[in-house]
Amino acid sequence: MQNLTASNPVVGKSKQELEVQNQKRAQLAEALEQLRLRRENIKQHGPVLYDSLWNARDDAESRIWIDFATNTVRSALGDVEAALFRNDANFRKVQADSRHRDYDQMILNLEQYEMRLRKLIEKLE
């Protein structure tokens, strides 16, 4: 009769895989925090100051943090996820007659990027 031994099936992920996953989550969480801080900073200063700083121009500071978040997603999850993250085609738009349209749209965009990051972080759990 043959001597049978039970083998240990691989359950879940290795310690190294879990560490990599945790590191990716931490990186995405940092990007999420930076976007949240930028959004809160904009809100704190209010629409009048925002409009006076960025009226009819690209909000360079917010773009820097959105780029940072995009690069973090790219580093953690690859080019495809980064492209999907950055694509704002499906973002909600503020009403065209909004008094502070640029301000309102940037707040809304940052919130939507934050939601995307939260979903990516949840995928890694």
C-alpha cells in the first residue's frame, strides 16, 4: 500500500503578496487623503477666492494632486487602471448657470476622484 500524505493547500495569499497589497492600499490611501485635503482647502477658502485665483484658467494646484493620484494608481495598479481613474468623461457636471461654476465643478471632480480611489482601495481588501 502506498503511503499517502496530506498536502497543505495554498489558502489565500502569501505573506509577501499581502504586504505588497497593503503597501498599494497605503499608497492609494495617501493619494485619497491629498485629494481630500485639497478639496477641503478649496471649500475653506470659498468660491469667491477660488474664482479670483483660477477664473477661466486651469486650477494648477488641484491638477498637481490629481496627477499625483493618477501616478499613484498607475504605480500600484497599472496603466489601464490609471487611464480609467483619470477619465472624467462620466463625471457629473454642475449646471451651466451655476454662479461659481468652476469652483463647484472642481469640488465635484475632486469628490468623484475620491470615490474612485475608495473603490480601488476596497478592491485590494
